[in-house]
Amino acid sequence: MFSIAILSCLLSTAQPVTGFWKGKIDRKNVELKIIKNGDSITGTSYYYTSSDSYRRYSIKGYLDDRDNSVVWWDDVLIEEKNSNRIFGGKPATPYLSTADFNCPGGTKMYLNGKAALKENDEERGPVDLQKMEAHTFNDEWDFVIENYTLGANDPELIDSIGKMAFTKPIPVEPLVVKQIPQKPTPKDVVIQPKKQAPIASPKKEPATQPTPAPVKALVVIATPLNNEQKFTTRRKQLMQEISISGDSIELKFYDNAEVDGDSIAIFLNDRLLYEHIKLTDKGYTIMLAVATLQQSNELVMVAENLGSIPPNTSLMVAMVDGKRYETRLESTEQSSAVIRFVRKEL
């Protein structure tokens, strides 16, 4: 009878995980919007005390239909509003959450598990979420969730909304030209020309030439390159090739030498994943779902700066199907470091 109830619950909607979820993560109020896209999930998370006090992240993750487990992490901090009420003035603390999809009967659905800090895997608290019909916060994913079974589950539509919401456009004009008027100097003093003598009739007034306007200096100010432009203009240097298998890849990035303020951006298959990552001795964690990767994949580390001790150096530790790989990466203003991940041939 219990198995029949579970089957009925799973058949009540085409994609049970897709939807609005509310509850608590690490004892903080959370509204989660999950959209299933193949074996991956995307969406947003809101940590809040009220509708006008919250922190909003984009999320990424994956699910395993074999055991109904769901894994997601806070990816990019998109918006903050009166967040001191939630975190007491502390900096953003993104979470990595792991939960089981539970459907005890009827139409009730739950995600129950645990949360850890994304950057250092420190376990923090439980995950207790329930799927809801209504939501508090409005954003671009509402349309997809509400029309998911009516055609909004199209992967191209989901990817395009994700790019529209979280990808920064590349500026069209790399240079900004400003006109700045300068104070008059002795060279800028305008000398009036002499009056011309009358030509035909003595009754005509003498003609004068118009007074020229003061010259304005043009100042050209170069706009610094953004990370997309750095990615496309710098030479790419292959550092290591790693075979991949299993469900997920865990990557950790550390400062490989003295912590001197290095920061990096990460691109995967020509797409910006993360930026403004400050390298320290604690490690910055990135999770990749193997099911979403291609046969051959290039992960590129772009140096945002060179720190106080050039060049920008980092240590990448990759955990792939229980195996550990270490790679030392070096990026400069002329080159970027590349790691290639290749699927194993079956």
C-alpha cells in the first residue's frame, strides 16, 4: 500500500522536483526554485526573514533518479536586500546541500538532508523543505515552473533564461570618449580680426568675421577588459588532461604560493561559470555534474589580477570517481591555464 502511494505521488506531476520549495536550510528560512533540465537542476534560492529582507543566489546541481537524491549549491550571489537581519552583517555564506526526495503519500513532497559550507565542506545544519503551490518571491523562473508541463521544460528555453538572468553582456564599445572643457590659457585667448574697409558704398557697415569658439580637448579613457574579453584575447595553455567518470567532479582552488590577493574567473566550454574568486589557503569548491559534460571539455582559469607577487598561481585539486588529481596552474596577462576533462570510453 505504501509503494502504491509513492507511485501515485510520483505520477501526479511530470517532474516532481521542479517547483517551489519552502522550509529551512541550516535553520534559516529558505524559498527554493528548482528547475529540472535533463539530469541537472538550476534555479534560485532565497534566504530571508521577510519579503524585503533576503539574499538571493543562483543555484546549480544534479539529481540521481536511482535513489531520489538531489544535490545543489548556491552558485552566484545575485541580490542582497537588508541582509543584515538574516546574517548579522556577516559576509555571504553559500551552502552545498544534499537531500533525499521523499513522497510519503498524497501530494506532499519533501527534501530532507544536510547542508555544508560550499567553500570548506564544513557541515552546518539540516535541510528540511516542502514543495508548495505558492511562492513569495517573483523572478524569471516563475514562468518556467508554472508552465513546465506545457512546453517550458524545453532545454533551450531553460538555458536561454539562465543566460539572460545571470550572464553579464560584453560591452560593445571598449573605449569611452569624454569631452572635458579646459580653463582658458594665454594660448586660448581669442584675437578679434580687424574690420574690413568698405568696398562699394560708404553707407554699408564694415563686415566682421565670427568669433571662433574655444577649443575643447578630447580625453580618451580606456575601459578595463572584463573577464569575457580577457578569456577571448589571451593565449590558452594546456596544463593537464583528466579522464572523468562517475556522477560528479569536485574541484578545489587554492593559492599555490603566498596568499597575496590573487583572484580568478573560471570558464567551462567557452562559458563563464564563476568570477571574482579570491584564492586563499582554504580552497574554493566547484561541483560539476558529469552527466551535463561533453565528450571533451575545457576548463579555463583566467587571471583577474596578478596579486602583489606575479604571476597568478593556483593549486587545483580534483576528485573524480574517488581519485585525486593535483595540478598547479599559472595565468598571466598574456595566457590562461587550461584543464581538459575527457569522458572515459566504455
